[in-house]
Amino acid sequence: MNSINITSAQYETEIVSGSNCSIKATIDGQEMSVPLDPANRHYAAIVSATATDGSFWGDTVPEPMATEAATWLFNKQLADYNTATARLAQYIVSVGRAEVVESQATGEQVWDEDTMEMVDVMHDVITVTAIDPVEATVTRTVYSDDDPMAEPTEETIENPLITTDVAERTAAQATVDATPQAVKDDA
């Protein structure tokens, strides 16, 4: 995504009604009038930039922009938190996942002579399939950059699937840890 540099912004008002009608902003060095339309990319950039900095407004961020930026930030943090918790809920590739079997009713009933009543016929169903852990290491062939005639060698490295899994989990946990409690409470 391209970064948009906003250096100034202020609401423009209609002369007759006195209500905000657009934002006069300097974006990427160009002064422009930005409509108050969330579908407008410059307006969306102003909202998101206001949520994270907002200094381009001057001393204080005016209403209703302060409220809109706070709502945008809350929704972004909520979406990021939900994505991160979903990632953490996935199985760890170096550990694998155990099979889960549940007993579920088939919809058929039979007479139980012990209890003297109709009971559901149950059937075991695999609800979560097992996944074996990946190998901890892999061997790869290494070729010399200096001597093209040299015999290739082999080296053992951590399985890239594990490396990626650990990095994604670390990033997801950092997102969860940085999420404000008010956002977590709303998740």
C-alpha cells in the first residue's frame, strides 16, 4: 500500500449552513479539497492518519474527525486482534494436532430395556483430523558461489515451516499483547 503524506488539514464549512462540507488538506505536497466521503481514498487516509498521529490538524483534532478516527482505530485494533487470536488458535506445526472423536446422535432411537425408554443411537464421528508434526529439520543442498566446479555440500537447517509458524505466532502474540483491554472485551 502506498503511503500518503499529510502535512495539514482543516475543515471547510458551507457559508450558508456553517456545517462542514470538505477538508482542505495538503497531501503529498499538493493542496486539495477532500470530500467528506469514507469511500474517498484521501478522506480514508486522513481518518487513519488522524487515528495514529493527527498532528497535521494543529493543536487539536476537531470533531467529528476525532470521533471518527477513534472509531476507525478501535475497529482496526479489533480486526487485528481477531486475526491474531485466530492465528494463535491454529495448531503448532512442530507439535501437530491430535484427532478428536465425538459421539453424536444419528437421529435414530431404540428402546432401552434397562431404562425402559427410547434412547438416541450414538455414533463416533471424527470432528478434528489428526495432523502429524513436521520434521524438525530439513537438509538442503548448498552450492558454492565462489567455485562453480566445487562439489555441492549439504547442510541441515530448521524446517522452514517451523520457522514461519514461530514467526507468525510471535507476531500474533505481540498483537494480542498490544491490544487495549477495551478492544479485547468487545471481541
